[in-house]
Amino acid sequence: MTKIFKSALFAATAAVSLVAVPALAAESGAVLNVDVDQMFQNSAAGKSGSQQLSAKYNPVLQQRQTELNTAITTYNAQVTALKAATKPGAQPQPTPAFLQARDRVQAAQDAVQEVEQGVNQLAGYVRTQIIDHARPVAEQIRAERKATAVIAKDSALAADPANDITSTLVQRLDASFTTPSITPPQQAAGTPAPSTSSKPTQGR
């Protein structure tokens, strides 16, 4: 289950420019690059965000998955029973129990997807915070090295390994920002967060 938190948080962030290229300065200075995925994965803030999301939502995801597995098992049993009750060559006639089992599978699938989508949104909020705090650090490094710009490594077709400042940026970022929030402003103001209720999923 923890994979969802890592994949959500460490999703590739292509074309992220940490520091914009100054106008008319492209011919002077090196272009530094940062492996953004590594920044998310190795920074204290990235690890904290992943741990917070996992601690809060892993239990409910496990509960939702268990409910889905149970619903599927019940549905498969109803399919078998329906086939057994149907005469050869006849069209199966869904029973109320079959229809209810089918609806419960759909409801359970929707419940899992709702939590996963919510986690992905919160992971995006964590990434945004990391990028926002990384920008001034990247600018500081750019100025020190008299470079033209700092860009995401994934956005470059080719890059000099000597110009990779990922480790330096992560080290400095860790000194200034270690714990992102997983509660966006709109949630703090009252907008519902992804459900953490462990109540059994009801059929439709």
C-alpha cells in the first residue's frame, strides 16, 4: 500500500524551472540542473510528506481494499449461482442478490478511487511546497556559481553531470525546510479532505 504514497509524491515533474533564464544572458554562464524526482525522494521534506500521507491514509486504503476484495468475492459467488440456475441456452435473469453484489463492487471501487485521488491531490500540494522552498535555494546556488539558470534535469535533452546541483540543493533545503503540511488552505477553511472513515462501504 505504501507504493501509492511514493508514486504520488515522487511523480515525474517535467519542465519545472527552478530559476528562470535571465533575458539576453543565455550565452553567459552555465545552466545548472536539478533531478527533481531525487529532490522529492531524498529531501527531508519529501520523506516527511510521504510518511505523513502514509500514516494518515494507509489504514483507510487497506480498509477500502479489504471491502473491495470482499465485494468481489461475493459478486463472483453470485455469478456462479446465477449460471448454475440458468438453463442451457436461456438468458440469465439477474437476481436481486446478484444486482446488489454488483452494485457493492462498484461502490467499493469508487471508494478506493476517491481516497487514491485525494492522496494524489495532497501529494501535489506537498510537491508544490517543496518546489516553492527550493526556488530561493536554487537562486542562491545559481548566483554563487554565476550560472545562467537552474532547470529540472528531466526538461533538458542533455546536461553536463558537473552542473548537477541536486545534492547541494537538497542539503541546503534540509537546513531550511523539513516538514511540509498535508492540509491545504481550503481544507483548513472547511473543505472536506479525503475520507479516513473506516465505515463499511454500502451498496447503492
